[in-house]
Amino acid sequence: MSGLSNKRIILGITGGIAAYKGAEIVRRLQDQGAEVRVVMTAAATEFIRPLTLQALSGYQVHTDLLDAEAEAAMGHIELARWADLLLIAPATANFISTMVHGGADSLLSAVYLATSAKIAVAPAMNQAMWSHTASQQNIQALKGRETIIIEPDTGIQACGDIGPGRLQQPEIIVDQLKAIFESGLLAGKKVVITAGPTREAIDPVRYISNHSSGKMGYALAAALTEAGAKVVLISGPVLLDSPAGCELISVVSADAMLNASVAAVKDANIFISAAAVADYRAVDVADQKIKKQADNLSLELKKNPDIVSTIATDNPQLFVVGFAAETENIETFARDKLVRKKLHAIIANDVSRQDIGFNADDNEVSWIDAQSCKHLGKKSKSQLARDIVKLIAANYDG
Ligand code: CTP
């Protein structure tokens, strides 16, 4: 699998002669497994018809900030939240200047301002315009905002000039984008992460479990792999594909998850406990299906081992991150778990909200450690996972 598989990319096309190459960029991004949506400026639609890009991307092309119908379907804020990466290609001198100054006079510039996705810009303009101090200063300003600049190609230009300023070739653009997701922040580190629910058997056909989908843990496993870590993902039963490059260990019960974790952390640097472990299991698991008899049935339960706290206590060299699923007093309860379970950091989740948390694609969490509490605003779980990985890398001291 490539570094772009399952990545959500907005291709923003602005109004230059190279706009027609947007069609090939869409194709090449899709070849790498990316999901692509196209946003065009009005000027770009003079160079290539939105219908072409709609046919290639398989989705309606977004062009208008003030189109009530389009905004109702997927408005600029949703687009901004949806994306893992915003690629502006070709980026005209004028659009680059708008980005630098924060103008929001088009859908594309509004999406740029509203997104926390990674940003890549592939400039395309006449060589004299590219070399102008104003353009170069604008490019430096964008670089200062961690924007990836895909340097233009050099050669004969549409206007007959020769020099730098041609849109970089689509295959080179795509190669540079792949590298963006492989950041190397945790290169050489081994990370063990638990994810998903556990199931505690009652009899051969019934079990106790919870609503965890595993999405947050799997997104973290993918982001950790992108960051260069060797990742062991210990997962309860979920309906997700294992992220590329992870070692997956599938388990069912809390006991099995604990045993797998104890074995996997022996030579690890970091342990992340994203699993929603069932707190209790049946004292006696029936060998045969329990038949329906009395009106009331009591089930005797006993506490499961606390996996994260066992691992943290027995492995003081590990950097340990937990999650706190709370419905009230979120920071207070999470901080209590941080201390009680001997964690270095805890990620607090409000599981009472329907739009985030269990099963949802988005989440909104707080990173809490001994010194601080950082609120990470609502975004897709994969974007959030990358933010969490950055915080882990910044706080891990090993
Ligand atoms: N956890 C664990 N083993 C358990 C229970 C929880 O490793 N048996 C971990 C979770 O993976 C998470 C953290 O502990 O990282 C907190 O889980 P949470 O469900 O929020 O808290 P609990 O300890 O279960 O406490 P409570 O149910 O009272 O909120």
C-alpha cells in the first residue's frame, strides 16, 4: 500500500494554463489509493471544465462559496474538516498572494483558511513572475507556515519563455505528497497500541462488550506508522482493515489483550491504550448455551485486570498514554486516571456526544499531562491522530 492510501485529498485548481493538468493529478492520486475531491476557482473553470474533473473524481466539483445547495451538501467547513491534505495545483501567483494575506473571496481560499489539514502548493506561472521578489517572499511566507512547496519545473513555458515556473510533473507532485505522510518523527521507535472493544464471554453464543468501533486506535496506528514507528496493534473485534505496515495481533477478551500487551511491550518504547476494555467479565462462563428459564437472571461478574495500569506499573521505562472515556467532569476524571494509572498523558473523550467519540468519524479530545491540558478541536480521527502523534513525539524523552 502507498503512503496515500485512504488519504482524503482536496485538489484545489486555480486559474492558470496548467489547470488542465489537474485531470492527470486526480488520476495519479487515485492510483495511489487517495480519495480526491476537487475545488476550483472561477478562473480555473475557464481553462478546464468542472465536468471533466467531476467525471474523473466521481464527485461533484466544488466551485462556489455562495451556492446554498452545494453548501448544504458539503459546505466549505465540512470540506475543510474532511481533508487530510489540501493540494493547490496549479497555484497561480495571485492565489498564492491570497493565501499569504488570508483573503477568503473564493471557496478555495475559505477552505484554505478553515482547514487544519496539511497544505501543499505547486506553483505555476511565467518565469519572470516566479522570480519576482514579491512571489519569492510569498513563497517564503508560506514555507514559514509549514506549507509544502512543490518547486516548479524549468523549461519552455506556454508563453514561449524558458525558465522556472512550469507546473511540476504530476508524478513528481504525487511522489512528494507521499513523503509528507511519512514524517519520521518516531523513526526507530517501537509502539504497542491496543484498540477496539473486548468481548467477555457469558456462554458460547453471548458476550458482554461495548460500542467501541476501534476507529481512533486504528487511526493512531496508521499515524504512528507514517511517523516511522514500528507498530504492534493489539485489537479487539472490529470491522476495520489493519493499517498498512502494522503488525496486527487480534484478541477477544481483556485477559488475552493483557497477555498480548505484556509480551509485546518487552522491547517497546511507547504503549498506547486506546482499547475500550470491558471492566467486568462473567465469574463462570457456561460451557453450553444458557437456556431461558426464570423471569430474572443474575450474572455474577468480576473485575477485569486493568491493562494500562498493569503495563505502566511493571514497565517504568515505557512512555504510556491512556484514553479516558467520560460523560461528565471530563478533565477532573481524566486527571484522576492519569495519576492513578501512572500514565504520562491521557486523552480525554466526551463519549456522551453523538457527533464524536464511539463509532463517529470525527472526534474532539483533550491531551492532558502533568503540566498541561491542550484542547484538540473537532476534526477527523485521522487528522487528530497525527496531532496526537506529534504531541507524543514532543513529550517522549527517549
Ligand atoms: N483500561 C485498561 N484496562 C481496563 C480498563 C481500562 O487498560 N480494564 C484503559 C483504557 O484503555 C484507557 C484507560 O484505561 O486507556 C481508561 O479507560 P476508561 O474506560 O476511561 O476508564 P476505567 O478505568 O474503565 O474507569 P471508569 O469505567 O470508572 O471510567
